[in-house]
Amino acid sequence: MDQEAVVMDIIVNAGEARSLCYEALAAARQQHYPLAREHLQQAKACLNRAHLTQTQLIEADQGEGKVKMTLVMVHAQDHLMTTILAHELVAEMVTMYENMAADRG
């Protein structure tokens, strides 16, 4: 397993997901809710790819320290975790925007 490729895969997919999350939020602010939901679905697909790579890395390590831990690896993991959180929060915010718009009639 090429660690550099694994790290870059996680970072690239998490970064794309984060960008899509904020595009979803911007769309929701403009009341383009179907577009916001589409961006969130695309972000989730990117997160799934990053998570799959992370899972493969964990499986390769087998909890035995077989995978060398580097600062860039920690950065990739941090990037993924914060993007997962951003996705969850933005999804809630899109729902809030939709509900507020519905309440205004």
C-alpha cells in the first residue's frame, strides 16, 4: 500500500466533499433546495470514497502499528473527520433553511 497515495486519496476526497458541503449551504441560502440536496449527496459520495480508503488503511494496520504514522497521515484523518462533521451540520442547516422558507409560506 503506497502511503502517499492513500493519504492523498483521503485528502482529495475529503476536500471535494467539504467544498460541496459549502456549495450546498450557499444554494440553500439562495433557496435552491434541490441543488443543495444534490451537493450534499455528491459530498456524501466523496466521503464514502475517503472512508473506504481509511478502512483499507485500518485493515492493513490490523491494530499492530504496521502502517507508519506520519504528520501528513494525521492531517488526512483530521481533514476527513472535520469534513464528516461539516456534512452533518450543513445537512441540518439546509433542513432549517427549508423549514424556515416553508413557515414563511
